[in-house]
Amino acid sequence: MTNIKENLYHIQEKIHRTCLRSGRDPDTVRLVAVSKKQPVEAIMEAMAAGHTLFGENYVQEAQEKIERIDGARWHFIGHVQSNKAKTVAALFDCIHTVDRLKLAKALDKQAGALGKVLTVLVQINVGEERQKSGVLPEKAEQLLTELRAFANLRVRGLMTMPPYKSDPEEVRSYFRTLREMADNFRDKGCFAGPESYELSMGMSGDFEVAIEEGATLVRIGTSLFGPRLA
Ligand SMILES: *Cc1c(COP(=O)(O)O)cnc(C)c1O
């Protein structure tokens, strides 16, 4: 059986040590526990161990869980279809995966209807992979500029899923590129809250490298919860 409490402790320890080793304040990195395809009981176990921030990828699955669980905060980290904007805007505190104007427009409208300001990140396809979501790097500045028009969206940073590599050192350059892009966008005033920004990057296999390169949100699933259900 997966010992979620123990895994959580070890992951938090690694986050802490990586921060200290790279001269960062551990309070600037948050763990998003990726609970997609994990049962409610697993989420409850993490909550019993003191964790409250979870990431989900699929709208319907997330909705069913969120209705059954009190006291957690939820981030959406999957691909959002524009026709799901209403549900996503209602259920989540932060959407990591805004990658096109049409989706931003739909989220802004729904957030407005809910009287809510929605925190969003712009997903960048840093590896320029054909099959992946995310705006291409050369189109990112235009999208960020367009997002300023939306009063109900608070654009706080960037997110990426780099190409898969078995050696985490091989993804370092993608994380670094994302940080350099974010520095540039911050200097141009693209983010709400100009003092800081969020960088959502790093998963089970590469989160330490991501933290060394500036991640503020690490999205960790399998090394916390064990293998996902099919
Ligand atoms: C599933 C998923 C994760 C978690 O991946 P693990 O390798 O299980 O840690 C992180 N980010 C996104 C966008 C995901 O879809």
C-alpha cells in the first residue's frame, strides 16, 4: 500500500532541501498534489496529513471529487475545452493551462458572472511539440498582451510541460527558458502583482531541477499517491 503521509513528508523534505541548496526561500514553492485518477480516499489521506492544495486534469472527475471533499483548494492543470469554462471557473482557484484567447474570453465571462476574479497561468509549449497544448513561445507575448483586457482574470505567471526525458537534467533548459520568458514578461508588466510571478513546472521525475530553475508550483502525482487508476 502507498503510504501517502510518508511520501508527502519525503517530498516536502526534498522541496525544502532543494530550496536551501539553491538559495531559495522554501516558502516560495508550493506543492500541488496531482490527484487525477486517484480515489477520494487518497485525497482524504493527504488532507489528514495536513495537505490542502490539489491539482486535477479532468473536469467531470474533478467535479465529482470536489463535491465530496470540504476544505481543500483546487487548481486545474489539464486541457480546458472552452465549453467547460463555466464549470472550471466555478470550481477552481487557479487555472494553469490558459493557452488561447478564446478560452481566456470564456473564462473571463464566466468568472464575471460568478463575481469572481480567477487566477490564471499561461501554458507555454516550450518544446514546440506538435501534439502538446500550450501557446508557442513566439506567440506568447501577444496572448499575454491580449489577456490584459480581461478584468476578471488575474494573470500570475507561466506553466509548462517539457518534452518527456528520462534524465531530468535534459529538461533543465526548458525550465530555464520558461523562467527567462517570465522575467521578460514581468519586466513588460504582463503579470498582475509585478513584484513576483508564479512558475508552474516540475513533476514527480524532475521537480528538483524545476525548483533549481525557479519553480513556485510543483505538480506531483505518482511519487505522492502511487500509480494512477486506469
Ligand atoms: C499528471 C500530471 C502531473 C503529475 O505527473 P506525475 O509524473 O504523476 O507527478 C503534473 N502535471 C500535469 C499537467 C499532469 O497532467
